[in-house]
Amino acid sequence: MLQGISMRKIVLFFVVILASCFAPANQSSKPIVLVTIPPYAYFVEQIAGDTVATEIFVPAGANPHTYEPTPKQVEKFAQAKIWFRLGDPIEQKILPFLRERQVKDVTLSKDLSLLTGTHTCGDHVHEAKDLHVWLDPHLALKQIRKISEELSLILPEHKKLFEQNTLELAQKLQALDQEIQTKLRSYEGITLMVSHPALGYYCKRYGFHQLSIECEGKDPLPQQVAHVVKEAEEKDVKLIFIEPQYNNKGAALIAEKLDLPIYQIDPYALDYFDMMNTLSKSIVNYYGHQE
């Protein structure tokens, strides 16, 4: 009996050892690539395929300007070989720690011509660099090439795969850009009202104007609502775009005052092409019916 118990303990011991040796190895065998927001996870996955595992700093549905990861998440991020980030202030909270852990960080907004977002809030004007650069396919193209170059440096054995996948992704981005230009050409000059000013680069690329309801990251005060309503009437705004990551009470109030339809879009969605097509189709579907 004692020998039987000892043997079972020995067998169980070796089973635990084997499980602890092999299971984590399979889970962590792929290099981890960290990105700040979901669209860049999509780009990495399109370029790298199954050669890497991606981690997203700000998960889908979370406010990318206020989100704070848990210590456990940060520890996981520290296992990454590289972090493709935007240069947003929120990234600074964990940047020193990740650098201490030898995570290479690449700022994808660097060397791009950034817009300065200007928002009138009551009697003063607020300015800040606009980092929603992925919403212009032309700028997204520059960024995927940078992603490919950096991945090739850390994983040179997959360089040919990265280059081929990048070429295919670049062709898809160019086709998307051309398709959107064709669809939206007849609507150039319109003003798009948004709950959060995420469409600056999209508007610049396709000839629109952006009017933001949000004031310095917050819902507008009553006097600011009056100002936005007046500007919307002057610019003949026809619809309002809201985003799921933000408080949209101000947008709902203005929509009610002006009797405007509300469309929900998600600029931070994982599927980049679906998101861009949905946004463009929303404009065509509404303004096309107004002609």
C-alpha cells in the first residue's frame, strides 16, 4: 500500500513537472508585439500573420485617453519585444517601466505631419496634437511600412514574409483610399459633427470639415452647447457621429435640439477596413438621400 502511494506521488510529480515545462513554452513561444489601440493590432496581424502574438494596451471599447491597465496587464506588456505606440500622453504612465524591461518602443506618429486639433470651448480655444493618424489610409500606409521594417529587424528570419504581406496590405489600403475618394467626391465641403474629434485626418483626406461637440475631453457646458448648436446651424450640419468609448450625452442633447440623426462609429475598431467602409457608407447613405 505504501509503495503504491509513493509510486502515484512520483507519477503525479512528473506529470506536474512536464505540464509546467511544456504548457507555458507553447503559450509564450511566439514573440509578443504590443500596440496601443486595436487598429494597430490588425495591421501587425496582417503583416506578421501567426509569427507573433499581439497584446493591446487599450482594449476595445475602453476610453483610450483615460484607460489604465492593471499591474498584471503591465507585467504581461513587459514581456513584449516591441511596442508600436502613438505618442499619446497616456502611454507615458508605463513607458519608463517597459523601457527598463528592455521593450523596444516605436512611435508611429513620428515623422508624420500632425494636425493641431483646435476646439472652441466657450470663450477660449483649446489646441492639441491630433494623433488619430490611422484614419487617413495614406498615413496608415506609411505606418504599416514602418511596422514591417521594425518587425524585420527583430525577426529577420521572417523578413520576406513581412515584406510580401506588407505589399498586399499596401495595395488594399491604396484601393480603399481610391474607393472612398470616388464615393465621397460629390460631398466635399460638408461638415461632420462628432462627439469626439477623431476624424480630423479623415476629413482632411476627403475634403470635409470636422465640428467637435466634446470640449477638452468633456461634455460641453450649457453655454458651450449653445455655441455648438449655433455653429452647427451655420455650417448646415446634417448628422452627428458618436463613438462608444465616450460619454455622448452632449451629442444626444444637440441632436434633440437640431433634430439630427445620430450614427455610431468606432474609429478604434479592430477591423480597419470594415470600420473605414462603415464610416464612408454612413455619409453616402445619409447625404445621398438628401439630394
